[in-house]
Amino acid sequence: MRAWFYQHRKAGIHALGRLFRQPLGTILSALVVGIALALPAGGFVLVDNVGSLARGVTGSPEISLYLALDATDADVAAIETRLRDTKELTGFQFVARDAALKQLADNGLADVLEGLPQNPLPHAFIITPASDDPQLFDTLKARFSQWPKVDHVQLDAAWVQRLHALLGLAELGVSLLAALLAAALVIITFNTIRLQILTQRAEIEVTRLLGATDQFIRRPFYWLGCLQGLLGGLIAWGIVTLGIALLRPPVEELASAYGAVFSLGGPSPAQTATLLAVAIALGWLGTALSVRRHLNEIG
């Protein structure tokens, strides 16, 4: 194990030396990788922000549960107990039929309601699910509809379904862009490593004559590709963070003009870690493809 760490440490130092000896080429390659990664990374961050904004503007979706007109206080208590035992909810509110009728009267319908022989409104519960997943809404609706004295269940999920559809479409578009750019980055790394192999062709041949294994020869190239990917990932993170910082003031000003409070959020720690991991993985993949092909051509 100690020998394994020593060999990788030596290969990593060797790869770093090559990067520092070619500063212009290193910077240009890292910029290409960083700009290409910044486009989908920024897209995913913006999609997350748009989703947060939409949910904040429209509020939390709710489910309205209406009881039968002949429901008694015991029936209301039974439904309330069932709702308390439902783990998928964050809360609920009981609206008595008399309170609902009074609210309608306060809203200017008193003259209309006075002509009614009796209160036509049922008892109701306003329920807030723990998630805005449309599938959860459908599941809860089917469950509540089976409860005794429940006459009607109304979902406030139409906008949720539209929001999920729009965000899903945006994520799909960004994912397709990310896939295309990832393929381009693999090709760029492939050619970069190919040039490094051709430059060191004589050195590789001598090293093989001295008994070096293919694994020993490949190790510095793998480190070189991963380090280039890491530098590109850091540049992409910097570009996205700077872009969000530049967009934040005008977005806040626009939101305040509509009476809303909203601020763009930058890449989260999880998103940053994913970005760097993907950058390193793409560098490693391009290196692996290049090394396996071009080292075999060197006798």
C-alpha cells in the first residue's frame, strides 16, 4: 500500500511539473474545459433558482377535503385524528361550515345568502402535503376519498404539474447540452494527451527498454488528465459564481419592482462537488481512451 501511494505521489508531482512547465498551454486548456463546463453548470443552477422562485410566488399547494353535509362533530373528530396520523402532511386547518358561510357574507354575498333556507356549505379541511410531488397529491386524493363522510377532495396541483413539466423540460435541455459538451471535452482531452504522448515518444521507448511497465508509463498521463479536468472545473465554478454575482443585483431589483423578495443563489456545496467530480471524470476518460490507443502504437 505504501508503494502504491508513493508511485501515485511521484506520478502526480511529475504531472504537476509538466503543467507548470507549459503555463500558457495549461491555462488555455483549462479555460476551454472551464467555459464548456460553465454552460451546463450555470444552466442547472438557474433552473434550481427558477424552481425556488416559482414555488415562492405561487405558495404551497394544498388539498381541500370537503365533508358530507350530514357530517357530525364526531365525524369531524375522526377525520382530524386520521389526518394527524398521516405522515405525508406538514399541517392542516379545519374550516367549519358556519365560518365559511360568514366569510362569504363578509365578502359581499350577504344578500344572496339570506335567501337560502339553510347553510349549503360543508365542513372542510385545508391540507398541506409535505411535498409538491404531483404523484403524492394523487396518492393522498385516492386515500382521502375512501374515508367515511368525505364527499369531495379537490387538488390544488394543476400549477404544480405545469411547474414540474416546465422544469423537467428545462433540465432535459440542459442535460442534452451537458452531454454534448462532455463529449467535446473528452475529445479535447484525448487530443491533448495524444500530443503529450507523441512529444514524449522517445522517452517512453527508452523507459520501456529499461523495463518499465505500461501501468508505470500510463500513471503520469492519468494524473495529467485529471489535474487538467480539476483546473477546468475550478474555472467553471468561478465563472458560474461570478455570473450569479453579476446577475443578483438586477434580479433583486426586478423582483422588488413586483413586490417580491428574491435573491439568486450560487452553486451549493453539493453542486460544486458534483461539478469538480464530473470535470475530473471527463479528464480521466479522455486520458484513458487516448493512452490505451496511442501507447499501443509505440513499440
